[in-house]
Amino acid sequence: MTVRRATLADAGAVVRVWHDAWHDAHDGHVPEGLVAARTPITFEERVDGVLPRALVAEVDGMVAGFVAVLDEEVELLFVDAPHRGTGVATDLLAAAEARGATWLSVVAGNARARRFYERQGYADAGPDEETVTVHGATYVVLGRRYEKRPHV
């Protein structure tokens, strides 16, 4: 596996991974209207803005996951289902941290992700509510802010 900067050629794979993994992580944990609104097109509409700050994990020539860093935030981290539990997410998170990322927000109901971040040295720092607008409709997403614990 290699972690590298995302390129425009990765856009289609990033959209697919993002859409599928977003639904795996969010369905049942965010408002139903937001789940319905998050079609592949909504990810295609945003991918060009994400690629310049994204890294992809490549396994056997295919994009297995990606991470995007915005300032000190791990803004997005998604892994394709067949590659979960293989170290892809760990490597992507380490690459984000190497770029200065120290915190992230995770949907409150996503217990799998929360356990993963805790194993990686992150601590729950409290509620983190996000307002999301998709095609004119606004939704409130309840999350938890996770911060990297300092090495002791």
C-alpha cells in the first residue's frame, strides 16, 4: 500500500469510496433527509474542492481510501469496505497527522469510527454540531469532537 497526493485522475474512485463509506458510516445516525440527499452526484459536485488537500491510499493500483486535511482538522477519512481493518485507515490518519492534523469530528452514532479513533490516541472532547446544507435543505448533524492526546 502507498499513500500519495490525490490527483484529478483519482476523482471517480474518491467519489465512489466517499459515497459508499459515507452511507455506511452515516445512515441511521443523521437525519433521513440528509441520507436521501447524499447521492453520488452530491459527492461529484464536491470532489474537485477536496482533491487539492487529499491523500489517497492505493492498494494494488486501486484507491482503497482517502483523507482530506483542512488546517488542523482531519476533515474527511473514508475507506472502501474491502480494505477496512487492513491498516489503510491507520496509514491515512498517520499521513494526516504528519500534515499537522490534530482533531476531527465524528458522527455521534458511529461507534465503529469512534472506537478506531480512540485506539489511535484520540480522546472525545465533547459535542460537535454541524449544520449541513444540500441543495437548499439544511440539516443538523450531531457529532463528537475528537482530539489527539499528547504523547506522554
